[in-house]
Amino acid sequence: MAMAAADIERLIKERFPDALVSIDDLAGDGDHYAATVVSEAFRGKSRVEQHKMVYDALGGRRSAEMQTLALRTQVPG
């Protein structure tokens, strides 16, 4: 079952209210996304830690409802 880009953004913003989130549906099929997430919560964290934080915000939905999520995270600045 595909996941809407708006749902991905909502889940991320629930966990990171300050985040600037950009979601692109790469294939137009609701299964292949690229996301950029900018949040102060990432400051001082490694890239791996930042990505884990986002994946945790999505819960099990990342593997169950979308096949691919190309993720880019960064600190505002």
C-alpha cells in the first residue's frame, strides 16, 4: 500500500515541529520518495543518527508503506 507525501511530512513534523520538510515522489507511484528534512534537533548528531531519528519518526511505515526513501538531513544555517 502506497503512502502519500503529505502523510510522510505530517509524521516527520509531529516529531520535529520546527522542521522544514520537502518530499518528492520520485516515480509518481507513492513508493519511491526523496525527502529533505532541516531541523535544529539534528545539531551535534552524526548523519547516521539524524537519519535514524527520521526513520524512528516514521515508525514501521517506512518499510511497510514505501519501498524507497532517499533521505537528506541537515541543521538550519
